[in-house]
Amino acid sequence: MASAKRPNFLIVIADDLGFSDTGPYGSEIPTPTLDRLAGEGVTMTGFHTASACSPTRAMLLSGTDNHIAGLGQMAEFVRNRPEYHGRPGYEGYLNFRVAALPEILQDNGYHTVLSGKWHLGLKKELSPHARGFDKSFVYLAGAGNHYNNEPQLGDHPFQSPSVNGDGLWMHNDQFLDRKKDLPADFYSTTTFCDKMIDFLHERTAEEKGKPFFAYLALTAPHWPLQAPRETIAKYRGKYDAGPEALRAARLAALKARGLVPPDVFPAPMVGAVSKEWDAMSAQERAESSRRMETYAAMVDLIDAHLARVLAALEATDELDNTFVFFCSDNGAEGKLLESLPMMAGTPLVECIRRFYDNSLDNIGAADSFVWYGPRWAAAATAPSRGFKAWATEGGIRCPAIVRFPPLVAPPPPDATPAAAAAGTPEESSSPEQKRRRNHIVSHDFTTVMDILPTLLDLAQIAHPYPSRFRGRDIVAPRGVSWVPYLRSLSAVHSHSSSSHTLPSQSEPLQPNEQQPSLSGSTSLPRRHSSSSPTHPAVSTPAAAPQILPPHSDTSTTTGWELFGQRAIRRGRHKAVYIPAPLGSGLWELFDVEADPGEVCVLARRGRGGWEEGGEGLEERQGGTGGKGEGEGEDEQHERILQELLDEWVKYEDETGLYDPDPLAGEGEGVGAYV
Ligand SMILES: [Ca+2]
């Protein structure tokens, strides 16, 4: 009987998928498969990754920080920066200080398979086959043509992996010739899901006796935006009102679902901004819309093909004993790549100019090569600030859905007290309305580093640290198992389905008109921190089940750094450092639960001021004037910021983080290739 086995794991990761791009998060793009997973499981709003691809994947498979696991910076970024070379944690591949999740599972009786993007080492000895996967079909690099169409290569030897996939495909321990060995009808999402289904079908009797770990790492909807013409056609005209209209609709949908605070103040646009919709010519608007239509088609196809994978598991009666986890690897991609000075004349841009056709009717085709730019990305990241590669929430807060009925599931739609109390007549509620009312939403902070401890907990496998592992010394994971948390969510939801809505602020948002703007942004609103608990259920009577957030301990801090952008978070407070010219070049304190847009600066401090012991650049945003007994609000925020900066120093020490100042001036160009 399937349920007697240890649980299977299916981890599905999408590439550069934005926060609100799927149905559970209110998207207009229909994603019935993800709607089902969310309706039968948990939708998370507090899930965090690194701000870019390979660091997140390193965290996922190691359970620890990317600066420890070998992706302190992306390999593409450090390649021509010798100051990083030779530093532990900056190897550019998943290093051997970590015990990789598939290695641990393989050693403990799991059948381990991967289909999709690896991005954690380009050599055979660093490949999935070498890191614990029994079976793998992989693209080793970070981005590539979704149709395996590289017309330029016969003529011109472009070396960027984005336009040259030669030598980057592997099946198990063998390199593939992408021209001969990939299917003639290759399309990334289709083929990766086909291969995953093949791996599941092809299991031997012995392999079927084992639980499995299946890692499906899709390359969509990462640029180049490409999809079959008929799928793009489904979205024709849907985006003609432009990105601002889409952003407003997405925000409204997030609020309607209780996924963001109802009074949230969305972040203003940041970074290099493309032309206003109204300032565009009709032709420019048509081309921009077509890019978004293509993006939507890519998301549509992720869902459609994921349905096939789940159907394969249902056919073998394995789905309900499979912990299914779906997420994105970083925020939506908002770079305006073509406008970056550092991109001018690069091989990629030159290659696109010479060999691709980005005319309106060809956008999305195999020989087109486009991205969609900051305004469409801002629709997907709203209300958060920034995009992929930013340490603000727009870069690191990602959609995440869990389905595993043995641990966490909403009760049947009409069985909840709220449903009964509401007395809603059966005929007046659509199945969709009933499902949504019954959804379990998790607002608590979680991180991609938690996946490894969670899976090991479910499999009842102890992490090998501090013992040696496969003949080497290893580090401990930094993530925390979600098992008690998910169980508590289910219990609380069953006990009282008073919906898991975000607390509204006790005081309304107030303009902060006396404050100067930050880095040219609009004037900052300001509001008081709420002293109310994160979640209404936390304060339910003692007899009621309690939610057990995995990172509830206020001494737990989580840090981020990539491309010189830094952040450190403890509880609801987060300090962010964005170098000029993109940011203020100051450490800024936010309450990211009340203010997920990171627009209300509670305190600020210069990096130099901190380093020199509090002298110098220290300044802060004006307070509210409230003078309570003892510590005032401003003093409290200053103290919290100071504590977080102390934590930052610890984080640097613990992770071996190396962040030379010269990065600060590079702005948005960093990481442009990946
Ligand atoms: Ca990515």
C-alpha cells in the first residue's frame, strides 16, 4: 500500500516566475493545476529565496546559505572578477562542504531523479549525476532558447550560454549533442515534463519499491520569452490596457484573496524604467503587449504540463503520498536589458540583432529573442519593491504552494465552522468560491533553505552533520523543518476557519510629506508598526490549536546578499542596503509585515557610520512625534536597526561573505546575463 512507504517528494521550481503570476495569487492567467494544489494544500505568501537563480538552487539543495554552498555570487558574475576566485563559498558550483539533498536521500534509500535546469556546475564531476541523482536529464546553464534553436552558431561562435547550449546538456553521466539527442519537437517545458514522466514510468520493480525524490526544474518563464503560437493566441488582446492596468488588477486580486494587507502601500517603480504606456506609439504598445502575451503563454504551459506529471502520479496511486512543492526561484525579471550600457555591443545583443527576428508577428517564435521589461515585471511583483537581483521583497519573495494531504489539508468545503456559520446556500456558491473560502494561506516567514530539513524530517532521516559524509567534512543546514508548522496550520484551520487574513493596521497609512524622497522615488508614506500579532490565529484562546511558525524565534535572523545588495531580517523587521545609484546607499529599516512594499523607512544608517562605530552618516526618517514612557518609537527603531546591523556582522562571519565595495557603482547591469 502506497501510504505505508515513506513519502515521495516532487519539487517543482519555475524560473523567474513572478509573485502574482498564477491563479492562487490572483493572476488572470488560468492555472487550474496550481489552483488545485493550492486548494488542497497551502498557499504561502512569506516564502523567500535568493534574488537570483543559482544561489536559490544551491540553498534549496543544501539547506544552507548560498555563500556557504558555493554560490556566494553567480558563476557568470565572478568569472571575470578575480578578487572572488579561490574564496570558499564562491566556487560557482554546489560545493562539497554541503551534503546535497539528493545525496542524502540517495544514501537513505530514495530513488532520485531530476529533469530540467541544474545551474550548479558545468562539469561532469559537478553534475547532478555526481551529486546524488540516479537519473537526470539536464540543462547545465542558467538560460537558453526554449526551442533549442540557435541559428547563429553555424555562422558565428557566440559563447554566452544564453545563445550557445553546446556542451551544456547531460543525460545521467553523459553529455548530449543537443542537435542530435534532443527531441525534434523540443520545447523546454514540454520536454522537461515528458522526461520527468518517463523517469517515473521507467522505474524498475526495485526502484518502485523505494520512495522517490523528483526535482522538476523548469526553465520557463525565463527569457527568451517563447511559446507556441496557438498558446500565445489565447492571450491576444488581454494586455492591451498596459502594465499599469495589469498591476492594478493584480493588486486588487491579491487584496481580495487576503494575500496582502488591504491597506498596503505598493512600492514605486525602481531601476531603469521603460517608456510610459501612454507615451508609446501604437506599434510599441502592440509589441510590448505581445511580449506579455508570450509570457502568459509560458505560464499557461507550465500549468498544463504540470497537470500531466500529477496525472502520472495519480495513475500509479502515488500522488497523495507525495509531498508536492511548487515555487519560483526569484522575483520577476525586471531588467530592461537592451537599455543597459554594459549590454551595448555585447555578443548577446549583437547576436540578437543579427540572427533573430523580433518583429511583432514573430515575437514568441523560436527565432525571436525578447524579454518583457520592468513595467510588466512590476505588475507581477506588486506590492513589493524591485525585481530579480534585488534584495528587496520584489527579488526574494516568491510564490510557493505545498500539497501533502497526510500532513496539511483544508477540511472538505462544507465542513468548516465558518462555512456552516455563514449558512451560505449551496446554490449561491460556485465550487471555486467554496474552494477559495476554504484555502489555507500561510503568511509566516519561510525560506528555501527550509526545504531540505522539511524533506528529511518527513523521510525520518537525520542530517549527517556533524559526521563526515561521503568521505568529507560538511556543514549543518540553516533551514528549519516545516513539519510542525504545516501540521499546526492544518489543525488551526480545522478548528476555526476564521479565515487567515492579514491583520489590518491599527492606524491608517499616512503620507510622510515632510520627508525627502529616497533615490528619486515618490514621497514616502509612513505608519506605525502594529503591535498586533502576525496572524489573528496566534492570539486565539489557549485551548485552541496554535500556529507554530518555523521562524518564530526572534533570535533567528536571515541574511541575503547578491551583487552588493544586502538585507537582514529578524521577525517582521528587515534592514536593506541597496547601493547607489539603484538605492540610497544607506541601511534602511522596514517592517515588512505591515509594509511589504518597503516604502516606509523606519530608521536609516550609513554603512560608513556603522563601520566607524556610529559616527558619520547616521540619520533617520522623522518620527511620528509620539513620546511614550521610556523608549520612544524612533529610539526603538534605531535600536532594532542597530541590532540587525550587529546581526549582519555575525551573518558575514558565519557565511564567509565577501562583498567588495566596488560593486556598489555597477547598478542594474550586474548579473544581466543570467
Ligand atoms: Ca531564475
